[in-house]
Amino acid sequence: LFAGGLSAGGLLGIDAFAQGKARINMQLGWIVGVNQIGEVVAKRLGYYEQEGIDFAIQPGGPNIDGVAIVASGRHEVGQVSSSPSVMLAVSQGLPIKCFAVGAQKHPFTFFSLAKNPVRKPADLVGKKVGIPSTAAVLLRALLAKNKIAEKDVKFVTVGADMAPLLTGQVDVVTGWLTSTTALKALGPDRVDLTLWDGGVQLYALPYYATTKTLESQPKVIEAFLRATARGWHQVRANRDQAVDLLVKEYPNLKREDERAAVDVMLEYSFGGLAQTQGWGAMDTAVWQDQINTYAELGQFTARTPKVDDVVWLDGLKATAAQRMGKA
């Protein structure tokens, strides 16, 4: 059933593309927000249509395993919040690879207050860190990278709320620097230590597809990359218009909040390697470092994947000019 589903999905996609339209459902691991503004703009301005793609975003949520949905062939492309999800899936034998990244540095950050600041990893010693259970491995990785014993830091399981820091229950809370609305609560005395600056260099918002899709339909993926990159460049050039289009598509979002968030998000989309290699670029050395870090933490229970098992670079190579905004 598993293999049959994959092959059927692949064949349908190729046939559709031959007839001038390829269907791409992009499965998210969470609900839609500013992280997908480039795709929303590309959709609403007809960029996917011009590339022969019938595009739709499929939102995720707490009970949706997006990686499994894409791996089974039900949807063509997926995006998850963090690169380790792709590495871990590959290590478990799921037939997927990452073909681009939406954020050049992971925005995951440790937030503290000026009266009790954590400015560098060593400052975490003796502190209570409020962190969701799903992100605890990121704190473990930071401690391991900086040779800090786990017993010297107190892990406190919290939700996504910033309140425990303000009420003094914890000394540090965690979250994404792109969550501008949630961060407002911490006020001007906020101190940031990013995971990336702490030495754990992960990517955020990786795009992935099955190895079968990548091998049998590279032209569809290239078309998707061209249209998506064009959407993100358009967001950067016309931020107000982009936020208007996002809120039209998803009226539950607050325009003012998304407008503040888009400026932060664009620094992640177009910083780092994207400055010289274009939107979506990724570095195999960064991937290798991530794999090494997770292997040292014993995260790969089945096998430690090789970089070539995890990433597919052909689509990026074929779309270099468009991803730089030159075409």
C-alpha cells in the first residue's frame, strides 16, 4: 500500500504536468502565518499559475504528522518548522529529502530580562529555563555544544506563553524571534540569545518532498522554486501589499502583527547564504554539522544519515538566477 501510494501519486503528477498543470499541495506542520507569506503572494499574483502549477497550502496542527503525509505520497511538498525533523525522518527510513530552506538561520531564541540576563550560553548555568517538551532537545544541543552539564541547568516544561518569565517562575523562556506579537509582552528589557549564536546552527522552514518526486519530477520542483522565490522577492519589495494579500487569504490574521513580523522574517529569508546564492539556498556543511550534533546527542536511533540522504541540491542549482531575483 505504501509503495503503491507513492507510485500512483508520482504518475498522476507527471501526467498532469504533461497536460500543462501540475498539482502541488504544500503540507505544513502548523497553521499558516507570516512564514508562508511568499507562497501566498505567489499564489494570489498568479506566479504558480504562470509556471503551470495548481498550488494549495494544506495547514497542519498539533495532531497532523505532515512528514508522514508527504512521505506517503498524499501531498507533493511539505514544510516543517525545523531541519532536524527532516534528518530524523530520513534516519527512520522515510523516503524524503530537503530541497530548499525558508530561513537561513533558525530563529529559536532564549529570552531573559535585563535584571537577570542570559547573553551567552555560560550564563545559563544555575538558571531555570522554561521550554516546551518538544524543544528540549534544542536546549540539550546548546548545552552539549558549549560543554555545559545538563544537571547545571533546570529544565521547566512550559507552553508557548511568555508569562512564566514575567512572573519569575523561570529565568529564561524560549520561542522564535519572528513571533513579534508574543514578544511584545516582554517589553524593552528583553535580552536575546539565539540558538544559532549559541553554536547550534540549524535551518528553519525546510521544504521537502519524496525522493520519488524529486527524481521523477525535477522540473515541477524547479517550477515551484522559481514561483516561490519570485513570491518572496515580491514580499521584500512590497511589504505592505504582501501583508494585505496574506490577510485577505487568511482573515483570522491581524494585519498590524503580521506587518511587524514580516520585517523580521525577511531578515531570515534573505540573510546568510541567501545574500550570495539566492532565496532558498542551503549549505551542505551546515547540514553536516547538524547531523553531527544530533548524532552526538543520540537522537538517531536507527542510523545516522549522510548529507546526501537528507538534501537534494539539483533544484537549487537549476533555479539560481531566479532565486537571486535576476530573472
